[in-house]
Amino acid sequence: MTEKIKKNRVLVGKPGLDGHDRGAKFIAQALRDAGFEVVYTGIRRSPEEIAAAAVQEDVDAVGLSSLSGAHMRLFPAVVEALAKAGAPDIPVLGGGVIPEEDIIELKAAGIVEIFTPGTPIDTIISAYRDACEKKSTG
Amino acid sequence: MTIDRLLEGLRQRDPRAIGRAISLVENGDESAEIILSSLDENLVSQATILGITGPPGAGKSTLTNEIIAKLRHQEERIGIIAIDPSSPISGGAILGDRIRMMQHATDKDVVMRSMATRGRLGGLCATAGAAVRIMASCGCSTIIIETVGVGQSEMDIIRLADITILVMAPGLGDEIQAMKAGLLEVADILVVNKADCKGADILAMDLEAVTRKGSATPTQVCMTVATEGKGVTELLDRIDKLDSEHRDSGERQKRRRGAHNQEVLDWCLEILRPQLLDKIIKRKLSVLGDPRLKAKKILEEK
Amino acid sequence: MAKHPKLAEWEENELAKSLSRFPERKAKFTNHGGDEIPRLATPETIDEHYLDNLGFPGQYPYTRGVQPTMHRGRLWTMRQYAGFSSAAESNKRYRYLLDQGTTGLSVAFDLPTQIGYDSDDQMSIGEVGKVGVAIDSLADMETLFDQIPLDKVSTSMTINSPAAVLLAMYVAVGEKQGVAPKDIQGTIQNDILKEYVARGTYIFPPKPSLRLITNIFQWCGQNTPAFNTISISGYHIREAGSTAAQEVAFTLANGCTYVQTALDAGLELDVFARRLAFFFNASSDLLEEVAKFRAARRLWARLMKERFGAKNKASLMLRFHTQTAGNTLTAQQIDNNIVRVTIQALAAVLGGTQSLHTNSKDEAHSLPTEESVRTALRTQQVLAHESGVVDTIDPLAGSYYIESLTDKIERDALALIDKIEESGGVVKCIEDGFIQRQIENAAYQYQMEIERGERIIVGVNKFQIQEEKKPPLLRVAPEVEESQIAKLTEVKNNRNNEQVASLLTRLETAAQGDDNLMPFIYDCVKEYATLGEICNVLRKVFGEYKDRG
């Protein structure tokens, strides 16, 4: 059969109105340099737009970033939008200025991993890799 | 997703199924064969495939976005395949073309897919071709392939298109000079985008002059300001006119055949590559001696 | 040794004039031992090179400062950026800050306000009152400045795309307090170009956005002459990850674009240029930052004089606000942030800032608490009253390193400005993503140096500890969104809706033509038309800008 080249594909985007994309762009670049294909959707996206793009691009994971404090509303909204778009299996990871007690709640709402400022990039990359691989085999 | 559910999804034109089907082909999965042989060939042969190429910064994505908006106005279902280069070092890629087209993200009749070149030589042509067929079979009457016009693999992809549009913009510098020769030959329509910027008229005249040299009918240049949607209606009229001319004259069929042959060739290489590599490794070849001769020997043996 | 004639000239002219109008803070500045601290140290021999490149403070090219006495005359304005939740909540915080000795207000608006959405808009979900105060109509603005006299306090407002609307509301509140427009003081950020590249709160495409900015320049020139009409901001460009030289380059290139646009609209350079203000970042590389401020001042003066032919001295002066670098704050061992902020604030003071915001130690976790805001303000007060660096002007001048770095930053920035110019100008470089890519690459490189441990961030990639105690958090209650929507509904029920509709239609017609939109917007806000209603009218006429990535 033909050559098999499965690549990890992820979507990185910013839901809500926050325009600070330094972190999101850094994650996108770092994932690229770790061999991922990264669909970058930019700032100020609605959860529905992010979910629709994730489905069309058939990504293995979605990464979100929010620094405006709106994560409690927006991150779970993306999880819901994915389920509604028929892709409840695509894992969602998130990052930003997020207090510890919110992390517990966000995980309960289905976000698989949350990264806060200062998390080493290797930790983040391997979390994405795990999420992608788990999704492919699952 | 089981293959049966996937095929059913494709019949339903479900975005999830379309996305997955393209991935399976792109990843060289065994199920690709079943998927690709289940498609509606009639729809595939009717669809119009547009190639949009040009240097970085010319405004291809913004122009594509405007074309989508106009075509959606005519209630067409549209497919977009946006191709970005993979990093030669890591093999990863940032696929950022969607950013400029996010306004159509939740439109069910805009099917978009970003693709990385994955460092393949001809293979990209095979996978992009398959994506075109999947989209067409799922009802997309126009499919746009957008790619940066540099590098051999990008040039090959353009051969899949029925009509190729080359987008340029003033002030992009020397790289244009380098590209002119190759890309001008394959372009059916030339677009000078950012027509409101200094140097646009001169660029248009230069381009016309270059095309005049090679042919009796110089390629007419379309002027657009994609960020404001200006000139896009005229461009679409030109595309329509040329498309029907090509359909009448048989040019379209000729191109399709050429593209098809190219795709078959690419698939041959796709299939052969792992088999050959396997053989080569098994032989434990010595590093001495002529590689070309060794290749011939391997190919000759049955 | 005889005094250099140029120095004597400066003393007799600029300095004497300034002293007669604004006496220095003390009659005599002395150290602990009683020695007098000189106002200005100069090289033993003042040569042409010194006069061309440094000059004396308050003198072209303003390398040593824009005023002849600098911080000996008046300290910088201690202006803490604040605002969250509702107008009433923020009003309380402002009055607390004024009680604690801040000398100017700086309003943070929430994201829906910054992007021109009312609190009940679908797009506002989850964001109401989060990063600043929610303002939907004049009613909120009245609450925000309740019992704060607008003729006594100068207010800076971080608002860009809908700046015209918020400015109109501010002036209207002033009028209700009995303060004439000509007496209001402050600054409106009004800098859309950096929003496209670094901050993201744009609404309209560049062309109509620049028109609105020019409208504000013109209207303020006639109505609020003491108000700074723009704060051309490098702060966010630096926060997005640019280098120091890029910060200067992109900021001044944006500045040149605003100047050119206003000139093209027929405004007179020496009338509007004196109300242009700047806003820079102060990061932790102390010496580089000091050199950066000096280089920016000199380069702007030269650009204004040589490229635009400005004649009025005030048009040549780069006056700036500074904020310490938010991106350097760590979530780990947050007390270390106080030290970082101190170094950064010191850089701003040594660099000759006109006003300063110091960040609070807990901002990598959430909005700052009242206590941490107080410490941040105290940091400025310690620098002002205890450090002694304010008693002599531009104290780092003449250091081989500082001067050569000042030259280098000016050179690098100018090269970038010229490159942008050659590539068709700022707007085109934004649409191409050229500027964004430059910033992105610099940010990536910097972050990778941290990841590889080549750059040490104390407490993050070295000297880490296990932390048990979590800082107290300030949260915006989720009910804020509901109550804000309720207030908005009430406003809509109690105003003259027919009048509002007709004023909005007038605004729409005006937007389609070439009139200055400020008077139309002013009429709308006075009748309690909402921010969202006004911006939606403009969206309809102008269209919306799409992210270029």
C-alpha cells in the first residue's frame, strides 16, 4: 500500500474578544517545530466557528487560549460546540491566566488539560502529543 | 468512525465525514481506496477547479475569501483547499490561511481544508487531487486550490486546476522576477491585487508586456482590491467566460486528461516508494558503486 | 572654566523661562551630606556632537528630556490603570486611588466596550466587566465619574476603535458637572494601528478608522484643547514580543501615519501635533530601556522636524506615558514581581517619563487586589521621594554604554521605519502581516531562549520552589453581566427613543459623507444612544476589519 504518514493535526485559536495572541502564536510555532500540523484560526472567534473549523480540518486536538478571564464561559462552550458539531471525541486543551480552582472546574467540564504561565513548553507539547494519540487510537 | 459510517456520511455530505475522508487519503490509510472508488464521478467531472497562486503577501487568501462571498451569493457550494509548506526540519506546519476566511467557518456550504506539503515530491498532487474529488462528490460545484507559487510541488498542484489565476501585488520585490517565468506560463488569468497601491498600474503593464512576448493574445490583467471586494465580480465574470470557452473548445477535457495522467503517475510513485525502499533496505547494499546502476537492477527484477 | 555659550544661552532662555513659570519642587536639592545636587551634569567640553545629538533638556533634539527642569520641576503623573466590573465598583476604586495619592486616573474598559458591543450583545458573553469596566451608555459614564471633578483630575482612557464615542461621553459628563470642554484634561488612546498588529480591539478597516482619528484631532483642537487626542502606543507592541528597537520603530511609524493622514485631511501640523502623546513599555533590561526612551525622543523630534517640517517646539516633543512590562510578571513567587516592577519603573523615571503606571505583583493570576495596587503605587512614591534619581536631569547621559545604545536603537528603528515606508507604508505592512511577523519572530526567539534555559527567569526556569500559599484573588462576579444588562434595558426604556433613532439616522448619513463625525456622535450620546447602537451604525457604513493573522 502507499506510504503511511500520519501527522498530528491540531487547531489553535482564541475564543472570545481577547486579542492577546502572543501565547497562542508561540504554542502554534512550538508545535510546528515539534512536527505538528497546526491550523491557526486567529483571534476573536466564536466557539461555533472554532468547532466548525476543527471538524472540517479533522484535527486530533483543539488548543484554546484566553487571557481576559472569560475562560469559564468560553472553554466549556467550545467543548459543547464540538459535541454539537458531531465531534465530541476531539479533545480540548487550554491555556491562559487561569486560577487553580478554575482548573478543577474546567477539567470537570471536559477540558483535558490546562496550562498556566510558566509551564515549560516540553510539558505542553507532550500533553498535545498524548491527546492526539489517544484520540487517534480511541 | 467505521468505513460504512464514513461512506454514509459522505453521501449525506456531512462535514465530519468529508474531513475524515481527506485525512485518511492524506495519511495513506488502506481505506482510501474504498473511499475514492465510492465517489460520484459525475459531480467530479462537472465541478470547476480553480487554482489560485502567487507570492506570499499578494493577498491570495483575502481574494479567495471575497470569491467565496460572491459565489455563496449565487448559492453555490464551494470547496477550498489551502496549501502551506511543511517545515523541512521538523515536518510540521502552520496552516494559517483559514484566518482570512473565518467569516465562512460556520457556513455549511463552504467546505475548507488546509493541507501541508509534507515534503512530498509528487505526492501532494495525488492527495490534493483526492481532496478535490471528495469535495466535488459532496456537492461542491467550485473548488479552489490556493497555494504559494514557489517550489515544484506547488507548481504540480496547479496542474489539477481547470483555470489558474496568478495573483500579484505591487511592492513585493525581487521574488516576483524569479517567479515570473515559470508561473506566467501556467496562468490563465493574471490579477494585480492591491490595485489602489502605488505601482499597481506599472506592474499590470509589465505583466501584459511579458505575456505579449510569448503569445499572439496577451493575457489581460484583472485589477482587484481584495480587502474592499473591488474588482472581484469582474474577475469572476472572466473566469466564467474562460471556463465556458474551455468547455466548448475541448481545452478543459485536454487539461483534465493531463491532470489525470499526472495523478495516476503520482499514485504510482506513492505506491511504489515504500515497496522500493523496502527492497533496497533488504539488499543491504554496499556504499560503494554506482547508485543509478543499482536502481536499474532493482527495477528490472520482477 | 568658562561656561559654554550654548549652556549659558539655555540657562538664560529655556531654563529661566521655565523656572519663572514653574518653580522647581525645592529651592535647593541636597544629598544627605548637604552637598548640592546639580540640576544638569554636562561634559567638560561641549562640542558640536553633544549639541547635535543631546543638547540641553527642553531643547531639540530633546534627548535629555522635553522640559528644562524635568522631574526637579514636577514629578511624573502617577497614573494607575484600573477598572473592572461595573461603573459603580470602578468609581470606588478610583476614589480609593485618589485618596492614596495617585495624581491621574486611567480607565480600563472591558472588551465588549473596547470593541463596540453593548453588554447584551451575543458577542459579549463571558466578557462583561472582566478586563475593565463595562460602559454601555452615558448613564454608566456618569456613575463612573460620580464625585470626581473632571476639571481637577486628568483622565486617560484606553479606548481605540470607539474612542470618539467614549470621548463624547466623557465631555458630556463634564458638562453635566458644569465643567467646560476646554477645561477637561487627559488622554484618549485612540491608536488603531497598533490594535491591528498587537492588541486586537479593532472594529473597522484602516481607512474609516483613520478618518475617525482625524475627526477627533480636529474636534478636540476646537473644543478640548487641553486634551491629548491620541496616545501612540508601543506598549502593546512590546507586550506582543517585539524588541526595544522594534517598539520604537513601529510606534513612530504609526505616529508618522497619523500625522500624514491628518495633513492629508487638511489639518494644520503645528496645531494638532502638540497634542500627540506616546505610550511605551518599561521592561527589565534597565540600561536598554533608558536608552530606548532617549532614542525615541530624539528620533521623533528629528522626524517631525526634518520630514514634516514642524516649526512649533511643542510639535517636536515626544511626551510619553509608561507602563511596566506586564509580560515579565511571573505567576511563580509573586513577590519577586515587586522587584521587577521597581527596576522597570526606575528605567522609566531615568528615561524621563511624563507619567507612569506600575503593575501589581499578582497580575499573572488575576485582576490586582487593592493591597497589591497600593504596593505598586508605593513603588513609584519611593522612587520619587527616596531614591534621589529625580533630583538631577537625565543622570545616565554621557555613559559610553548608554549613549552608544541610544544611537544604536535610533539607527535600528529608523532603518525599520524606512523599510516600512519603502514597502508602501504602515497600513500595507499590516495587511501583508509584515509587522506582525517581525513581532512574532522576535517573541518566538525570546521565548525559546527561556525554554532552553539560556535566559533565566527567576522562579520560573531557575530558583524554583514548591509554593503552597496561593495569592488572594480578585474576581469579577458573574452577576455583573446580568445587572449590566438590566441597567442597559432601563436606560433604553427611559430615554426618548424616537429622538435616538433620528440621531442615529443622521449619524449614518454623515458617515456616508465626509463630515466630521464627532458632533453627530456627541449628539447621540447625550440622548443616551448606546455605544453598541452607535458602533453598529458605523459598522453598517464602514464594514468590519478581518484579522490578518
